[in-house]
Amino acid sequence: NTRGLDTRCLGPDFFLVLPGAALPLVMDSAVWAACDIPDEQCSKRRRMQRPEHLEPGLTSRPWHDPESLPWCAELERNFDAIRSEVVAALAGEVWPLVRGSVGLTLGKGEWRELVMLGEGSELGRKLCPTAAGLLDLVPAAKDLADSTGSCGNAIFALLTPGARLHAHCGPTNTRLTCHLGIQVPDGCAIRVGDEERTWQDGKCLVFDDSWEHEVWNNSSSLRVVLLVNFWHPDLPPERWKDTAEELREGFIDLDD
């Protein structure tokens, strides 16, 4: 039973809707009837985009252009300082496992995090002040992380050698995700929809994690990225609070 789960407590990138699973009830025929793209593309979207919560009218594609987000360029410009702080943090602390990550790794390898926004971010912000300061200047990320039940935050995400996050969909299409490559050895990649890409140190990738995606580290070294969830650019700021409330009510059922 997926209803009643606080998916933010399971990790910012976690909501397990396996390939072939039935579409969640929230994605009813009225939503898909409004699909204004060609039939073939709409069919692909039905198959590959399976969030629990679907907001009609938002631009829907697996990959987005980081150049459309000025704050991505700021992260890239400050990459050297960000990486230096992360390297020091890796040497001095054992990062906690992302909650619920075993359900994605199936017990092979580990997915660990250093939280940078929202609840539990005190240590990360102390160890990595450059990234913390830059993230504070991104309203769409900070508001999402601070919103109860909004299913998003910002973390440095570590994937150990041999680990794989198996194919899954995020909880909602009202957010997008940015990855800034921090330490990316050869043999690491991410697939979103049916397109596979690789990270580059100091460069951002932006994607919609409500589309089916999977991540793997086939190297013998750690893979580290800065993962930032943020409100979808098509969702106006005046809708953020109400949307967070919808998500809270949809994913946290205290009576269960």
C-alpha cells in the first residue's frame, strides 16, 4: 500500500513505481484526455511517466535544459569550492543511508546522503557552506525543501561502487531534479525515460524524475553528485503552498 507513506522520509528521489505497474488512481482518464501531444508520444508518456501525483498542464519531458536555469550556472561557476568542501566532508564523516534506499538498491551497494536543505541539513550546511549559500538563493528549491510533505530537498548523494538504483518513478511531476556532478568516475550513468546520459564533474543535468529512471555505478570508486529538487518552472510561485498541501494530504495519512 503506497498511500500513507511520507515519501520525503524515504529520500528525495524515492518513490517506487516499478515498470509494468498499474497507473496510480490519481492519473485518471480525464488527465490523460488532456494530453495535447501526438498519440505516439502520449502513449510513451503513459508508459514511462507514472507519478503518484500528476499536475495537468506542466511541460512534460524526461530531460530539461540547465541553461534555462541561471542558478545552475552559479553552481557550475563555484564547482571548485563546492567540491573541495565535499571532499573534506567525505574524509571526516560517514554519511547516513538515504531512507528507503534498500528498496532501490535491492541490498547491493549503498546510496548515502548529506542533506543540504530542509530538515536534517544542519551538518551538511556546516560542512559545505558554499553549496548551502548558493542553494539558499534558489527559491524554488528552498521553498520545496521547507514545505512539509512536499517530497523534495537537496542532498549530496553518494553511490558506492557496484550500486544500482533500479528503475522507478518519483512521486510528483510538480518538481524537477538537478544533478551537479561532483565526483564521477567512468562507468556511471543515469537513464531517464528511454535516454541514457552520463554526468560530468562540474556540470549540471536537469530531469523530471516522475519519468521512469535508474542510476548505476559500475566503477570501483564512489560517485557523488549534488541533487537538488525544485518546483517545476511551469508551476507559479503562488501555487507552491497549495501544491505542497496537496502532496502532504496525499502522502501522509495519519489515520492509517
